[in-house]
Amino acid sequence: MNRKTNLLAEALRGTRPGFVAVIVFSFFINLLAFVGPMYMLQIYDRVITSRNVTTLVVLTGIAGFLLIVFALLEKLRSAVLVRLGLLFANRARAPLFNAALRGTLLQPNAGHGQVLRDLDTLREFLTGSGFIAFCDAPWVPIFVAGCFILHPWYGYVAAIGAILIFGFALANELTTRKQLTRASTNSVVAASYASATLRNAEVLRAMGMAGGLRERWLTRQNEGLHLQSVASDRAGYLVAASKFIRAFLQVSILGIGAYLSIERESTPGAMIAGSIIMGRALAPVEIAVSQWKLFVAARAAYGRIRTLLGLVPEEPRKMSLPAPKGTISVENVIAAPPGSKDAVLRGISFGLQSGEILGVVGPSAAGKSSLARVLVGVWPAVVGKVRIDGSDLSHWDADELGQHIGYLPQDVELFSGSIAENISRFGAMDEDKIIAAAKMAGVHEMIQLLPHGYNTQIGDGGHSLSGGQRQRIALARAVYGKPTFIVLDEPNASLDTDGEAALLTAVQELRQQGCTLLLITHKTNILGIVDKILVMANGQVQGFGTREQVLSKLLGSRLAPVPATAAAR
């Protein structure tokens, strides 16, 4: 089986018994759809001519009972489809979320988060009237055959009607498919652009940028709306034409039935029965035409999901490895941003023993943040290896390894939820570990002053907090659970004097716990507590060694060792 279909196939496999039940229900539902025509046939051709009230009562009772069964089966089929949709979504959404996450890491601006909404689109189609029409569609020839049994002319009218309406559905597909596909793509792009723009609302308002960016969003939105309106106009003509054909067919079959009755080639009961059967035959086709937009949307959603799964195949299960002690080995690493062929790291090699602290320095665009992303597994190395305790990063299960890694990126991102949830990485909350991490980051007292303490909801992105508060909470998140390897990218960029002092104290505590640290910084005061220094420029290593060796080369004189305790003061 193609790997890109594995996820969807696994999700659908669990729903297979339910869909079999839906098919069985559809068989009996469509069989019971003959109750109405048969009842009218008997009423017109037997009861009215015989004037037998007893027969009328018995036939009505039987028809009523069968129609109750028909209604119950319709309700059961609908209920089963709703639950199948929920089961399908429950099975698919967790692995699809993981796929969207991996896809976003590979293509950061591709809007792969859309597939999570696409899953809802698929679920809604599977549980709606459009899918039910597809379940009933195989019965169209049976109902047409029923019309032929009553009289060939009834069959011809029903067959011609089904072909015409199906032709309108096909024309609808051919004339609107391209526009609706492009409109859907534009809608996704416009929504993603709007979301990214509004995340920087403060800058937009303060610097008068709202007008220009609004116009760019409107341009994208208008193009999608124009394509959608063109497709809707074309579909509107076809739907109106199909409704006219439907109404005219109903008139035609009654007119033909009346003529056949006059010529004594048929009966009034057959005329009414033929009209009802033809209506039932055309109903699934009509519903398919009216629900065509939903079908197109579901097909586009399915296509985007398949595209994502093709981009990021399902990760194989990896064997659990022992908890790392923090020995780091970087071997001739060459790396490039996702989707780019231009390397930003070229031949990086160095090693750290467990418990050592490495300071990474260099000018802007030297590749320091890129190195941090590679070390924590956010970016894969194109060439070379990053090893933790001798095992390549690719050998580790990402979720298991993440419990032993702390990462503070340069652009701090907090998530909607409470402060406690953010510090605990949204896992099982251990109050003692949360408070210990907050104290280590020097943020415990600040959190206590907030309206609801650790339960304070910080909103999407944590924008209710100051930059320094966000950075210190992110530092607490990085040290939560005493990880063995921590990467801090410009950890003191938004900190005041007290914050920097708390950071130095935290690093000292982590050293005592045997944690391996990598500190990326532009400030030299923090270098007093590192064991080794890595100097970078243009994506390459310009120098690596002990703090004294590297600083003496950089400053042109040998510096006396600076005691860590003194540096912390």
C-alpha cells in the first residue's frame, strides 16, 4: 500500500463494519421506498373499483407500519453515519496533527494547518445528505426498471430524466472544477495570510501598516471570491435547468399516464405509482447535483491531506533508548533551512561532555540559531550527524527525546493556556516540578503577583505578558523536569538586570545537576560561566576550545580564569 494512504486507510479500516451496516440499511430503505407506489397502485386499481373499506384499512395499516420501519431505518442510517464520522475523525486527527507538525517544520509557510480543518470537511461530507445520495445512487437503475415494469413509456421518461440530470451533474463538474479548486486554494492562502498578519496587530496599528496589508489580503480574498462566484453562477444555471427538467418530467409522466389510461394501455394507479417511482429514482441524482459543492470541497480536502501525507510519510516506530546523560557529538554537519538548497551551516564539528557548558558567539547571521535548531532536531542535517550519547538524533523517538531536552528559541512562543500548563509543556502537571522550574528561572515571585498565579490564562502567544516575562516563563519551560541537554538561544535578550542574575543562577544550578548546556549570546558577561566557547561566522566554526583559550585569541591576551561564583555575582 502507498505510504501516503496508510493513515487514511487505517482510519477507514476501523469504520468498515459501520459502512457495511449503512449499505444494508440502504438496501432495506430503498426496498421500502416501493411502499408508496404499491399502495397507490392498489388504492386506485383495487380499492376504488371494489369500494371495499376493509381492504383500504388493511392496506393503509400495512403501509403505515412499513413506513414507520422506513423512517426508523433512515434515522438509524443517519445516526450510524454520524458516529462513523466521529470515529474516523478520532482515529485520524492525532496522526494527522503530527503530520501537519512535521509538514510545517519542512515547509514553514505552506499552511499545512489547513488539513486539520480539511478533516472536519471530510467528516461533515461523510455524515451528510451528499454521502447518503451516493449510497442511494446504485438503486437508480432498479427504480427505472420498476417504471419499465409498469409500462415501457414510464421507463423511457424515467431513464431520459436520469440521464439528463446526471448530464447536468457532469456539466457542473466540468465547468466549475477548476474554478472551485483555485478558489479553495486562494481561500486557504488568504486565511493563512490573515492569521499571520493579525498576530502582529500591535505593529500594524502603531506604524500605520494596516491599510497596505489589508489591501494585500483583500486582493487574495477577492480573487478567490471571484472564482467562486463564477463557479456558482455556472452551477446556478445548471441547477435551475435540472429543476425545470425535474418538474417537466413529473408533468410528462402524468400526461403520458393519462393518455395511456384513456387508451386503456395502463391504469390510473400505474400512472400515480410510476410518478412516485420516477421521483424516487431521480432523487439521489438531484441531491448529488445540489450537494456538488460539498463533494468538491471534500475532494479538495482529501487531496490536500494526501499531499501532506506524501510529503511527510508516517514515521516508523522507534525503539526506546536509555535516558541520555548529555554527551553531545556534532560531526561535519551541513544544514539548510527547510525547502532551501542553500546551506547555512557548513562542516560544523565539535563535542561536549556531559555537564559541560558551551557558549556560542558570533556576529548576526553567523548560523548560531540555525545550529540550535539542528541540535534539538527541529532541522535535519543534510550531511553529517548530531549524536546524543552516541545515538544519532534520527534514532530517537522525538517525543521521548523531547522530555530530556530543554529549548529556549530566540523568538519566544508561548501557547494559549495557563502559566502552569506552559511550564509543564502541556503534559501531566507535577506541581512540585512546575514550582521548582519557576524558581530556577527566577520567575516564581512574579507569577505569584499575577491575578490567578500559576492558573493565569495568558492567551494565544502569551501577549498579555511583557517580553521579559514571556522569556523567563519560557526559560522555566526549558528547565522543567531537569532535562539533560538544554539549548538557550539569546536567553538574556529581553531580561533586565534582575532577570540576568536569575539566569546566571539557573545556569549554575543546572551545572551542579550535571546538565549539558549550550548558550547562544551576544553579551560577553555570561561567558564567565561557560566551560567552552564556539565562535561562528558565515555558517562555519572559526574557533572552538576552552573559555580561556578562545577568549585569549579573541581579545589578544590570555585572560585569567573567572570563577563561576564570581561571574554569577
